[in-house]
Amino acid sequence: MKFKLALVATALTLGTSAFAQTKWDLPAAYPASNFHTENLTQFAADVDKATGGKLKITVHANASLFKANEIKRAVQGGQAQIGEVLLVNFENENPIYGLDGQPFLATSYAESKLLYQAQKPALSKLLDVQGIKLLYTVAWPPQGIYTKKEIGSVADLRGIKWRAYSPATAKIAELIGAQPVTIQAAELSQALATGVVESYMSSGSTGYDSKTYESLKYWYDTQAWLPKNAILVNKKAFDALDPATQAAVTKAAADAEVRGWKLSEEKNDWYKNALKEKGMKIVAPPAKLTADMKQVGVIMVADWQKKAGPEGVAIVADFNKLKAAKK
């Protein structure tokens, strides 16, 4: 009798493990309505479908689980198995993370993809050492300048309270003589409403999501850079999956990358039109403002290469070769 009971217990255990479900938390810093988050939700649904429900990924939008600057550490430490981060936020940790935040290095989707191609090997290697696997990236739309008043040059921004969400945007503030104020996306609406911030550089997407049009009336379409969000997974969590589930995650990630970049480009004009409908003036930057900002870019790219050393110089050189080959 005891033998039969043991057999039954073993069978139940095997049956349970055959249908065991793994659950992952995916913290994200942006609203559920943002195109990045919508893409994450589709990614999670694709994984669920491909694994027959074996791996369930729950997306926690709008910094509801971890703040933007806490997500990478949460994934690295295993508090979250997977997460979405804005790479430029971590430039102080390693310059490689901040490459796509350097003004006027890559100013279009085509150039941003080439920059990613040049950057990816070093980025993947860096993350791997930290126990993290890079799944995919998606670029934000090109960055412009939000202001309360019309501006003609960098001189018009001196002394202004400037939102800094990354080391690069803080450096821009320093170079143009603005006052940097560290504000993450989830806090931006309140910071604008209370006057904590008077100007900042970001995409049409951020301006729309944060209802910037309620506080600021101008957006200068400088197309200065296209920062990337990266979806990172804890290597131990990934390695613990069976091969078929790993393959499903990798396939869903590849699909999400293609879909996300396409969606970003399509939404770029949509966001501009949506901001116009809300009363914001979308302005082509005056020649003097463009020249001033490009000079800021030259200084910052040179400074970045010094900090990044030979590896950084090689990445920029590779990017320039790829760009030249496309012409």
C-alpha cells in the first residue's frame, strides 16, 4: 500500500512539474499608453502564446514597481527577472550606456540603427559581466527642446530651470548655462505644473504623455539624438528556462525589436500632430540655435570618447564607417 501511495505521489509531482508555470515581473518607467509599453505588452503576450502559458510576464507600467533609475539594479539583483531601462540613464556607471544620448551624433532612425549596430557588441559584453542579458532595444523619436517662450539661440536658455533625466542632459544644461533639475518621466507633469522645470529636451512622445502642452507652448524640432530603451533579463532567470522557452523569449524579443522601431518612427509624426492639436507650436529651430546646439554636440562627443577610451573611439569609428558605406 505504501509503495502504491509513493507511486501516486511521484506521478502527481511529475504532472505538476510538466505544467509548472514560471512568472516574471517586468517593471517599466512609462505609462501604459506609451508605445514602448504597448510593445512590451505585446511581447509578453507573444511569449505567453508561444510557451502555451508556461512563462507569464507581467508588465508593471509607469514606474509602479520600481523607479526608472532602480530598474536595472532590480534586474541585476534578481528582484525583477526582466525590465525596461533607458540606457542613457546609466552613463555615469559606464560611458558605453550613454552613447546614444550624445547630441547630433546620430540624428535619424537610419543613423540610430547604425549606431546600435556599432555599439551592440560592447553593450552586450558589458551587461553580460553584470549578469544581465540584452534582449532588444527600441529607439525613442528624435529629441527636441520644449520651452515656454520663443528662443533663437542657446543664449535664450541661460539660467532656465532645465529638466535633466540623464548625465548627458545634465551636461547640456552645464554647457548652455541652464540650471539642471533631475526629474524622471513619471514626475515630469507635476514638475512642469509647479514650475520646478521650465524647459527640457525630449521626444514628442514624452511631451504628449506628460501633458507638457498644459505648461509649455513651444517645441523646437532639433532632432538632436534618439536614445534607446533596452529590455534586459537576469541571466540566471533566463538560464533557468528550458531551451524551448528560451527560444520563445528570444524570438518574441526579435519581433518586438523590429515592431518597436517601426512603431517609434510611425508615431513620431503622430505625436507632433497630437501636440499641435493641444495648442503647442512645433517649430523648426532657427539656424543660430541649430549651430549652437551642434557645437554642444561636438564638445560632448569628444568628451564622451575621452571617458570611454579606446573602446569608445573604436565604436564611433565603426559607426562612421557604417554611415559612409550607406552613402
